[in-house]
Amino acid sequence: MKREQKKKLQAYWFVLPALVFFLLLIAYPLVKVLVDSFQYKTLLNPGQSAFAGFANYLNVIKGEYFSTALWNTVIWTFLSVAGEYVLGITSALALNQNVKGRGFFRGVIVIPWVVPIVVAGMTWQWMLAPDYGIINNWLVNIGILDEPYYWLGETDTALLTVTFVNIWRSFPFYTISLLAALQSVPKELIEAAVIDGAGIRTRFFKIILPQLKSVSLVLIFIHIIWTAVNFEFIWIMTEGGPLHASETLPIQIYRLAMKEFNVGAASSLASIMLVMMIIGFGAYFLITTLKRRNIKKRSEMT
């Protein structure tokens, strides 16, 4: 065997574990979900199934709470990602300043991120309880509330309350990532802007924020996916209630699969979520590609 062929064979052996991992743990489950979405399939009788065509998709879309879950998913994802980013970049800018105790605060701020979701959810559920919750006691004692409020039990506040808790837990990830990116912003650039008379607002929007664009986009994209498919926080704190007020699409998928045992319907709803994600990111990729081409054309013309 020639030396070149040996090198290629070695390369295939190195790639093989990753390929097996991808096929078994990613590709096969994904294909199985897509296949099951076109089947009448139930956990009550897993041995029997029949071809359903698009019946599962139509039944899911026509479902009483599909539009509510879809809208809740949009609100939950948008508010969570927006809140996490704003809080993350604000805290990153603060921790980037040369202040006393900076190292201590940089260590403390990651605590919410390392707390397990189950522990964080149950702790906040306890703190928000109307009977003995410490937050209600504080709000009543300082005069903001006249009486304790059931934050997780009212349809108007359940989803927003869980969103707030999710922001609290996830923003340190933004802080750490953006703080690392801030370290690479040239100080000379900022000092030159200060000499030219640029204010804090101008320096932030014209110099610092563009330098963080790549990191910010990666963070936002990752967290859009993580948040949209997040199941644990909402299930632990409200189980999608009250009256489906905080039910998102992942919660509905769980209900269909594990409460109603309708695997076909659950798989079709999961496939709908997958298609939505692909369309969303495909549209963004297309728009950014067209923008880059236009900018390139303009620069070539000039």
C-alpha cells in the first residue's frame, strides 16, 4: 500500500467514530421522528401503526391550543434572548471596567449559570409562592403590593415570570462570552475616539458594538435554538399552565407523546418546529448573503 493511501486510510479511521456518533445519535432519531410523523402511532399499542399521510400535521395545526403554544413560544424565545443579551452586555461592560473587586464579581456572576435547571426552577417556585414566598413578603413589606400575588398561577403573569427566571439563569453565559470579546477590542481605538470627542453612547454604538458583532450573532443564534426547544424550566415551574397560558411547543409535544401517548402527532409537531427553524435560519442566511453581495458590488463599482 502506498504512503498516500495509508494516510487516507488513517484519516478515515479518525473520522469513523464521529460518523458513527452522528448516524446513531443524530441522524437516526431525526429520520425516525420524520417517519413517525406520517404514521398513526400510539404508545398504548406500539406494535401497530398505519400510514397517515399529512393527517397528523393537519390535526396538530387545527388543535385547540396550537396557536397559543406557537405564540407563547415566540414570546418566550424573543423576550428571553433579548433580555439575556441586554443584561449580558450590560454586565460585561461593567465587569470590563477597572473597578475594585472586579475579580470577585466576575466569579460570582456565573453562579446562576452553574445552578442546575431543576434546582433553579424549584427554588424560584418556592420564592414566588403566594403563601410563604420570600419575594411576595418583600414586595408587600416595601409597599409595592397590597397582598401576595400568585405569579405562576395567573394567566397574565405565568409565562412572563418563567421568562424572567430563564433570563436570570442564562445571562451569565452572555456575560462571560461578551466579556472575553471585549478584551480583544483595541484600547487605542477607544482612546482615539475619546480624544476626538466621542461620548459614551457614540463609542458604544460606533466602536464597541460592531467589534462584538460576530460573537453576538453566534450567541443569539445558539440561544434562539436552546430557548425555543427548552422544556425543563417551563415544565418544572408551571407545567404549561395555568389553562395553557405558559404552554410552548415543546411542552405540547411532551403532552402529546407522554400524556396522550400519540407518538405520530408529537412527531409531526416536532417536525413542524424543525421546519420553522430551517426556514427562519435559511431566510436570515439568504438576506445576509444578498447584503454582502450588494456591498461587494458597490465597493467594486467605486
